[in-house]
Amino acid sequence: MTLKQFGLAARPPHLPVQRRSIPCRNGPVAERSYLAPSVVNPVTTIRPFSVFFPKPTDRNSRASVGLCPSVWLGRRVSRPFSRFMRERHAGRWSAEIGGEPTGKLLSLKTIEHVAYSAADFLNWLFAHGIRPEDAEYHHVLSYQSDVRHGRWSSGTVMLSPGWANVKADEACTLLRWMAARGYRRAFHVPTKKVSWRTRDGKTIYKEVRVGKEDQGTSGLELMNLPLEPQVADWLEVVRKRRGRAKSLACRAVVEFGSRKTETCSIEVTAWPAAAVIDKAKSLGKKLVRIQLTKNIKNGRPRAIDFDVEFAHIVRVWIDGPRNELAAIYAKRHGTEPTQLFLSDAKGHEGTPISAHALYECFKLKWDGGPAIWYPHLARHYSICLGILKGLQRDAATLDRLPNDMPLEWVQRRTSYWVDIQRRRSGHVSAQTTEIYTQWIENNLVLIPAHKDYMAFLEGDEHADA
């Protein structure tokens, strides 16, 4: 399988070949012949590989991989790479280095990310004049670096180290599959064994590839979570600039600790009924429950208990303004939207709020606003706030403040509330859980007793007495 067989030249004629020095981790500097990133203009570069998603029908919905996307080269389907997509979707090829196929069907959301990552990497290879069967690991590292630093995107946007690593991991998975299926020679991924000690004392070992982008700043970002008044000001700014509907959707992210796609996919029928909310308030309950089922990571629905007052606010909006927005949309398109959060922007009334529109709300700037704020950080904020309020309630039963309690008590109760938040938020990695635990323990021990718990969110370990 070569690019020439696809009807393409082995190297785009308009791109000159340059010599580029690549530092090797375990040896001297090696020189490779391929295109330097500065030569490629990501805006004007031809991207021949694309992804096609079949529409769900009664027939293909019954097949195990009937909704699997296919990879296209120009106007023709690329059979080898589409075969890769089917095997990944059906669980017949493992993304883990040295891992065995699980046979477990991947979710449509996961396979969508796999398809886009595979096509993106193939387009990068094409733009740099590299055939897939000739690609080596140093090419993957260059692709990872280009993605990370905005050299391979139409908007030259820098991506997070974690996202660059994910795309490079998928590139390695594709090349390993090609070697295993006889489309190319063996593809070697340098790995190292890392260990991680869990809170219950167990040590976990895992093989990871070398050369990943450093993700060591996540702990610092957690130490710079905004204060509760800042979040309240932000929600008001969103309401004034983007409308009440987007403000409510943004508050849902903070209240639930949900991902932006999960939030935008909530259906109106999932929201607690007025009778349920009124009964909870009459009984003095502080929380009501909602079930998240759409576009959930790993496909596992989860129940979330959240503030009954917020539930009442949204229910009033549903029974009033949202019904009007849905009627406008139905008149325009002939069908009524099922999503909970509908836009109230002029000319777009009733249109379901997208994940992108929600993300843009987090990027609004104003005086006194948080320097760093985005949807996933709002998840951290929600989780930490939930843990701290839980600790505060536990200490209040003893007529104490959390930071008055012994470290052993803090560790034991923190472990309990972290587990609660893990189930509530869906998926929290062991590394992030450890960050939560250490961060809360340190702050509760070091912050003076008369400071209220919101000082913990600032990470102000040196607050004046």
C-alpha cells in the first residue's frame, strides 16, 4: 500500500524537501529527510483524507459496526484505513502497546475521535511527503510537536499537551496496525515502564511510550481555581453578553461537574419535574437527582445530586421561555428539539446550544475575572468545591472547622468525599485523584482556622492571620 497506489505522488511537488535535525533522547542528534514544519502552511495545505459518518438507519443500526466511520481519500473510500476503523470499533485491535484485543465495541464518540485523529495524521504525512509505510517514530514525535504548538491547525491554535499526546498515541496505533496487517514493515514504539502508587497502597505498572509532551502543569492549574464570587460574576457576564440560556448551561457545568458535550446533550425530559422539586423543598432536602445518559464518556450513565434551588430555576425557565423557544424552532424546522438548553440568540431561537458555543462562554474576559478558565477546569472546580463542602459539613457535626481537625481525620474524610466525587463526575484518573487529595490535605492543615473555606480554592497557603 503506497501513496502512489492511491493515485497520488509520493511527495507533493510544491513542497521542497529540507534537512531537519531531530534530537534523540538516547543518542546523538540524528538528521532525517522530511519537511520542516515551517515549510507547511496549515491553512493552504491540501488535506486529501477525510472521514465519512453513515447516517443511522434501521438496517445499519443492527450491525455491530454499522455506524463505524470510514476514511476517504479524495472521492474514494480508503479500504485499508477503513478496515482499521472497523477493527478499532469492534475491539479487534488494542490501542495499548502490547495489549490484547478486548472485543469490546467502542462508543460512537470514541470512534469519532479515533477517525478524526487517524485522518489528521494521514494528512500530516501527506503534507510532509511521507508515505505511511515509511513513517517512523520520530515522525510521530514531530507530528505531536506540531499539534501541540499550533503548527498543524487551520487556526494555528496551540493544543494542550494531553490532547497532543492522545493524537500521537492514535498515530502510533495506526502504524502498529499497518505493520501487523502486512501493509508496512515493523513499527517500533520506544516505551518505558512507569509506576503509580494508589491511595490504598497498591502499585500499578504500565508501559508508556517515551517522548510524550509534559503534562506537569495540571497541579498548578488546580491551585489557581477561581473563587466562588468570581464564578458568580462570570455567570452574570455570560447572561448579559450571551443570554440567559447559555448562562444556565454554563452553571450546569459548574453544578454537575459535567463535560461540555454531556451538558449540551441533556434532554429536557431528564430534568426533575416540578412536583419532584416542590416535594424535595417541602421536606427540607437540599438536593435533587438527575440522570445523565447522552454522550457520556465510556457510555456509562450516571446519577448526579445537585442543588434543588438551581433545579427550580431551570424548571421555571423550561415551563416558560424554553417552551417558546422550542415552538419557534419547530415552526422553522418542522421538528421540536429534545435538548434541554436552547439558544435565545436573535435569529437562532430554539437552536440547541453546541459544545463550541458553550466553550466560547468560558473565554469571555472582564475585569476581575479568572486568568485561566475553561470547561474542564470548571469540572475541577465543581469537584473540589463538593469535597470541601462535604468536609465542612462533617466537621460542623463536631462543632469544628475542617482545618481544626487532625490530619488523619482530614485524610480519611477526604478519601470518602473524593470517592463520592469520582462517581459523580464519571471518570477521574488516579493521578488527578491524588492531586485532589494532596492539595486538600495540605490546604486544610496550613490555612489558619479563621479563614473560610473559599480561601482553600485560592490555594493561599501563606494567608496572613
